[in-house]
Amino acid sequence: MASFRITALPLEPFAELFDLSDAELAARSMRRVVATDNPGYPCRVSLVDAEVGERLMLLPFVHQPADSPYRASGPIYVRERAVQAHPAVGEVPLLVRRRLLSFRAFDAAGVMLGAEVAEGRELEAVVGRLFDTEGVAYLHVHNAKPGCYSCRIDPV
């Protein structure tokens, strides 16, 4: 099986959002939320679920900016106190491990070459199969039920 690394979103694009007013957020199709259960509010920067009572931002995010028919965006959560995660090679955060996931395999031009749905506990096997597909450059992982973007996986 190929080595891989999971990548979280960087904190920088989201850091100043928490300073905006509710009206300014609404003008950007964003809003503040408070976690009411755990798991349930997965932060895409820290790759951990927010604790009950923790504040987050819910916002649209272009997770597939490729100039291809697969260009895509969707809602994500970012915790107010998020610190960017940097998982080690082969490390799978609990946030990813404990969910039903949709894996989407893309070539370097952002064209989808394959996809699978599997439980997070099967991640290594799915990643291995998808990276064995000729031309696959990276994977996007989404939470299968709500469909929101989770993280990126690259071969190492």
C-alpha cells in the first residue's frame, strides 16, 4: 500500500472571519454556530470535532478549484479556536476515522478518475486502491451523508 498524508485546510483564510459582524458574515453567506453535540461539527482546519458549546463558523468553501467540470464547493465548519492540523504520514485523525466517507480520486488536471464510499476505518484500503489507479494524483474525502468536504489525501 502506498504511503499517504492527510492535509487539513490552512487557518489563514479563516482567521479574521470571527472578527466580522453577523451582518458582514451574512453578506458572505456565512454564519456563526455553536456546537450542540459531539461528534457533529467537524472542523476542517484542526481536523477535530468541536466540543459542545464551542463556537464555529459555517461557510461555503471552494474545495475543488480545478478548471474542470469537477470544480466544486460546499459548506464547511471552522472552529473559532482552531489550530491547523498537520497529520504525520499515514496518520488518520479520529474525525475522519469515525465517519462514513466518500472518496473521490482526481488526476493532476482535477478530473475525477474514480470514487468509493466506505467507513473511515477502511481508509487505508480505499486509499491504496484509488492510488493504484493510473493517473490519480490526489484524493478528496467528503462526509458521505451530508456530502461536505473533509480533507485532501496525497501520496507520499
